[in-house]
Amino acid sequence: MSTSRHLPPPILAEGLQSLGEDAWIEVIKKMDEVYNDLLQYEVALEEKNAALEESQQFVFSVLASMSDILVVCDRDGRIETVNHALVTFADKPESALIGTQLFDLFADAAARASAERLFASHGLKGLADCELALRGGDGGAVPVSLNCTPRFSHQGVQVGMVITGRPVGELRRAYQALREAHEDLKRTQQQLLHAEKMASLGRLVAGVAHELNNPISFVLGNAHALHRYAQRLKTYLAAIHAGKPKAELTEMRRELRIDRLLEDLPPLIEGTVEGAERTRDIVDSLKRFSAVDRNEMQPFNLIQVIEQAVHWVTKAVADKLKVETQLPEGVNVLGSAGQMQQVIMNLVQNACDATAEEERPRLTISARQVGDSVEVSFCDNGPGIPEENLAHLFEPFFTTKAVGKGTGLGLAISYGIVERHGGSLAASNVADGAVFTLRLPLVRK
């Protein structure tokens, strides 16, 4: 159906013109909200990066604060040297410990007997991670993880032992702190992932506006036409109910073009529904892309995801990049379609940035099956990647773009997503540009 025949007339009813302006104002307002959200996500990204560095410093401080007790004794078990940690643990001065028997440090007769038996049988080989109870400063028994290593003279003769230990309670607290730090790092990683997705979404605002403009304009134009037709039908039906003569009704029917109107109603309604459904599909696609994935491991058609990602990016860059695809009809992989769409959008956007100075920027996307996997190549005709940058390309925050043009997280996050999907992502140079190779396992039938 041609859209030109249903465009609104130059003069519209004041109420409908106001409705059209309000609709466009609402669209602009939503776009402003998206832009404000993007600024907030950029600030959040910096804050999460600082939190990530703080978490790493916390882990280092936890490791540095764990001090093992140290005891050096001779072959007869007589203590020769101790460190400050043991002095604090036993709550005795160093002078009171030097010269005493090692086994006097243990909490009770049973612990001493176990230690004597273990050291006698393993003295030459040493002990590793043996848990025994030592007497604490308050006289109570404290479980300690001990390690014993033989000490030899310069002639190779065993002259004693070196015993190190750490209270099991301290170990457990340290492990708990490490677990909590690890969970914090995982949460920060998820937040960085979501922030990068929103940054990618921000690059599509121009494409979204262009994409929404056509169906909204189409629906608006058809709504104006339907309003005019409704006015004509109202006039005609009023004349019928008023009992006008048949000749007058026939003339009115011709003047109001009722027959033509009735022919136009079905395609008008069909076109309006089509435009509304197209708008709904665009919004659903954006919601799927920006949402946090909850059900990640689901089969999906990788080719559809590639086509959708290419569509969004090329709309955003106003067709500055020519994309050629050589793809089979259907390739099913297992994972998150939303996360994989983010990966592919990053690769296409990088190709667009890399070829920005080329006279005819081009990206070729091809796919082929390799064993139980699918291999997708993204080959551009840009200047290529400097050899010194290839080894650092997927490192977090590594970027060659100017300040404010990139966070250095896109490829790093993409690399992590692909790894979690059991695949690989690599970059290399070809004769006339660079190529990124994405490899994913196929769904087993």
C-alpha cells in the first residue's frame, strides 16, 4: 500500500495537531531521559572502577596482615629462635621461650604425644598443614595449622627444624574475607557489564530516533486520515437518520466520496496496526538489549542476533559503514542472546571506528562451521592493529581512542562474555585491515 495517499492534509484540526505535537514532545522527553541515564551510568562506571581498585587493595591488605608464628629449634627440639607473632600468641617474653622444649608449646598431653609421633616419623621429610592445638596466652587450647621443614647445615647434616603455623581461626576469617571480596568483585563486574551495555545503548540513540520516526509518522498520518473519514461518515449518517430524500443522499454520498472512503478504511487500519506493531517491536528489542539477563543458558539463533546487531549499529552511524554478510540461514548456539548481541555490536562498532578515515569503509561478516563450533569473522578494511597493541587488546581499560571516546571496557567485557559461553575471541591483521574471529560451540542435537 502506498503511504502517500494517506498523508495528512496541510490544514489539520487543532486538537489533532496538538496531539501530534504532544506525541513528539513525549518522544523527545524520553530521549532526554535516556541521555540523562547515560550520564549517570558513566558516573557509576567511574565509581565502580574505584570500588574495584579499593576491593583489590582490601585483598592485598588482608594478605599482608596475616602473620604466621615461627619457631626454630635444634635436633633435640630445644627452641632457638621465635618471632614476634609467637611471643604475642603465647603471651610470654622471648627470653622465656628460648631454650625451652618445642613440645611444651602444645596445649595438653594428647597434643604433645601427637606432635612427638608426627615429628618422629616425618622429621626428615617435613610436615605440611598439620592441625594441632597450641597453648594460647590465656592457657586455652588454640587449633593451629603447622608446617615443619628440616633445617640442614652447610654440610647437609640435619641440625634442627623450622616450624611455621597459623591459628585456624585466623585462616577461616581470612578465607571468609576473601570470599566476600570475591563476591564484591563479581558484583562489580556485573555492574560494569550493565554499564557498558548502557553505553552501547547510548550510541544507538540516533538510530533509534530514525527507526521510530517512520512507524510513528505513519500511524500519525493514518490517524489524521481516519479522523477525516469519521467526520464524513458522521455527516452522511446524520443525513440518513434525518430522513433526507434519496436523491439528496446520493449526491451527498458522491460529494463526500463515501465509496472511496470505505475502500480506504481496511488498508488504513491495517497500516496503522502494522506501524504500531513495528514500534512495539523496536521497543521490545531495546528492552531485551538493556535488560539484565536472568536465563542465560538458552538456545538462540546466532545469525538473527548478528543481523539485529548490524541493523542497530548501521542505523546509528547513518549508513557510513557498508556491511556485507556471508551467513548461513540458521546457526543455533547456547547462551544469552542479549549478551552475545552486545559482543557483536561492540565488534561492528569497533570496525566502524577503525574505518572512519577510509574513503569507502567496509566490514565483511562471514560464518562457517568448524567441527562442533561456528566461526564468525569480522573483517574490516581499516589500517589494522599495531603489533604492540595486539597482546593488550582485550585488557580492561586498554584503549587507543582519545579521552572521552571510549572506556576501554568494550572488548574486555566482550572477551569475558565469549569465554563464559565456552568460546573464544581473537584479533589479527590481514592484508587490507583487521579481523576479529568469534568462535562458539554449536548446540548439540
